[in-house]
Amino acid sequence: MNISHIEHLGIAVKSIDACLPYYEQVLGLKCYNIEVVEDQKVKTAFFQVGQTKIELLEPTSEESTIAKFIEKKGEGIHHIAFAVPDVAGALAEADSKGVQLIDKAPRSGAEGLNIAFLHPKSTCSVLTELCDHK
């Protein structure tokens, strides 16, 4: 699959505004981007830590997958995202190896990335996201 690095760790939160003081004042990180991804019903906030980012995910609707995650499991780590050179190719490779796909094709994500998810039933219970730059 040719993973180059962990692109980001996604963390589900009820409120980005409530979490910003911890990340900025306690950890000393700087939020460099907040954006709403309408089709995913989520607001995101990003922090750079070396080559890896932390993405806070706040639901913007009770129907969002993040709202459902928080309701079932509470706030916390939601997914790990790996950078790959070609999400479509990585999906095809994962599918050929019997991995259950959530996304059959790449879609648009935050920060202009192409993204796709692999189902936790096939990834040792860890929701896995694949990312590439458009």
C-alpha cells in the first residue's frame, strides 16, 4: 500500500471550543485550521505535531457518524489516517486482500484531501482512513 506516514489521528469531541484550551494552553500546540465539512456533518480543527496532525471532530448534526460515535463510545480517538500516494489504488489493493471497505471510491475530506475508510471489522477494530492530496 506504500504508506508514507500517519497523516492524522482523528479525535471525536463534543465541542472544539471546549477542547482548544487543552491543546493550545496545556500542550502548547497551535490550531491552524478550523473547517466545516458539510457532507460529513462535522466541524474539524487541526494541530500539527511533527509530520502528523491531530484532527478534532465535532458533530454538526445528531445524524453525523461522529455524534453516533460519541453517543456509543464517548469522546476519544475515532480513527487513524495514513498517507498514501493514491487512495483509489490503496482501496483496490485492500479490497483484493479481503478488507471490508466503507468507501468504494475516494471522496473529498477536510483540508482538500481525497479520503476513504476501511471498516474496523477488517482492521483489528481500528477505523482506518487512507488519504492523498488531490
